[in-house]
Amino acid sequence: MVSSTVAAEKDHLKKTGLIMLITILNMTAPLSTDMYLPAIPTMTEVFYTSAGVLNFTLVGFFFFFGIGMLFFGPLSDKYGRKKVLLTGLLIYSVSSGLCAIASSIWQLIAFRIIEALGAGCMVAVSTALVKDFFDGRNRRVILATIQSLAMLAPVLAPIIGAFVIEVSSWRVTFWILAAIGFCCFVAALFMKEALPPEDRFQGKVIGSIGRLFVVGKNKIFISLLLIVALQSTVFMAYIAVSSYIYIDFFNLSESGFSIYFAINAAVLMLGPILSIRLGDKFPISSIFTVGFVLCLLSGVAVVLFGKLAPIALLLSFIPFSFVTSMIRPLAINTLLNQQNSDTGSAASLINFGFTLMGSFGMVLGTLPWPNFISGLGIMAMVCSLISLVGWLLFKKIATPFFG
């Protein structure tokens, strides 16, 4: 039997091409949100709506992004990765174009929901492709590399968005997303099918969706997913309120906001790289324990110092961003290793878990806190404490599996 990594070399796109395609597919979510973040205050005036209603373009996206992953991931176990991926890319490209021509806030929300379904397909299938094409330590390295490169999206997206808004309109940002989706569609046409017919789920469509419950019965799998995904609650709350904090609270310009946002996002690129080295030298259980403690301390720092100045908030929250990005590829690799089959369903649940917690965080982050900075810090403290306690209680069971 040919190993997964050898199969990657034999694909039409080759190993490098596959990594590039999977990386861009994983950029979908941050590109689809961060690029138009600088325009959010302006868009409330354009559509004559409130920040709460406009926030549904973010919350709605992430909720249906998760639904898309749950639906299309299992379908890729039945019909193969390529056909399902091409379908998702087509949905994403067309709906992004529709977002660009939306004439009302409710049209924009509706088109964002459709866009999210396509994006969910792209991310779920791309995660399954990592296991299909790569194995062993190489898979862990590839996951870290892909996540690190994917962090270019939140670094570049707000900068690109701010530039586009200054010279044109926020609508252009959605035309850019449509173009990216179309380019990925063309590239995917040259990709070989990763899941041969004999390895696919042979039952009915409803049965393929039901495999989600089979994977979900794996207690080790679902427990680790919940513990780690809880950190996404805080990070996505930061995504939702960052423009209000930097532009409204600190009175920065859209360009100034994009710089602070990009610096924090740049730190996310370092976490996955460090995870490769740490994963070789230390038990994953120890990395998780120390990581959750650092996240807790970061939350305390945000509460105590975050309101002093933009740089104080940035430096207080950076440790949380760094640790979260470091833990995630280690956790995803471990979760994928828990499943010998149903890779599409496993990938769906992994990404859905992170996305569901993130959507919940975006709602919590925009609640009427005394101020958004205090709310963000309190959320970081509470979620990190829950993750730490949950992990310590689970550690005795987890250690034999995770080292």
C-alpha cells in the first residue's frame, strides 16, 4: 500500500501545490471576515443599521460555516473529496459575488450565509485532505506549516481591506473573495481524487451524515475537542469587537486599526512553527497545561492593563493568541489520529467545534459589557480557567493517548 505522503508526491499538483491549495482553502474564514472588518463602522451608516444587526454578517457566517462543515465533510467520505470540494468552491465564489452587489443589510446577511456554507465545505475537505495525503510526523509538520501560512490571511486581510476601502469601496473586498474562490476552483480541477471508491462510505446519504455521531461517540476525541476549542470563544470575540475597540475606544483610524490587528495576527504565525519543535521535545499533555496557564495570565493582563493604551492591549492579548495558535495544530493532529476511518466526518467535527465556540464568543463579545476590553479580558480568564481545570481532570485519561 502506498503511503499517504508518497501519494501526495504523485498528485498532479505535487506536494508543494497541494500544500498551497490546502493553505489557501484554510484561509477562507479569516479572509471572509477580517478583510471587511475596517469597514464595519462605515457599513452601519451605509445600510442605516445598528452594530448589533451588522454583527449578524459575522455571527451568521460562522454559524453556517459550521453547518457547512458538518454537511459537506461526511459527504466527501461518500462521494470523494474532489467533487464535493468543487461544489463548495462554486457556492463560495458565486455567493461572494452576490455579497458585493447586496442592496440591503438583510440581503448581505443572506448571501453571507450561503457563502459560509461553501466556505465550510472548503475547510472541512481541506482538513481531510491533509490526512489523505500526509502521514506520521510529516502530517504534524504539514498541519503546523499550513496553519502558520494560513495566518497570513488575518495579517494581510485588514491591511488589504483598509487600502481597498480608502481607494474604492467595501464591496470590492467581496469581489476579491470571489476571485480567490474561482482560482481555487481551477486549481482543484487538476487535483487527483484522494479517496478511492473502495474506501468510501457505501451506505445512503443520510447514513454518511450519521457517521458524525459515530465519531462523536469517541470520548477521547470529543473531550479533547471541547477543551481546546473553548479558546476559540475568546479569540473570535476579539475578532468581533477589535474594530470597535481600536477605532471607537482608542480613536484610531482604519489604517491604524489594521496595523494593530495585523501585528497580533502575525504572532499567530509563530505558534504553529514552535509547536513542531515543542512537540518533538515535550509531552503534548505538558504543552497543553502550560499553555492554558499562560492564556489565563493573558486574560488577567487584559483586564488590568488593556484600557491604558492600544499597545497595552496588544501586548496583553498577544500571549493568548500565540498559545492558541501553538496548541491548535497539535490538537488537530491528535484528533485525526484517533480515527482510522470517517476522516471527512472527523474533520467536520473538529472544525465545527472550533467554529461553534467561536460563534458563541462573537455573541458574548458584543454583549453590553462596561467596555469591550473588560469583557474580552473576563472571557479570556473564564474560558482559560475552564480549559485548564477540564484538562487537569482529563489528563489521567489523556496521557496514555497524547504522551
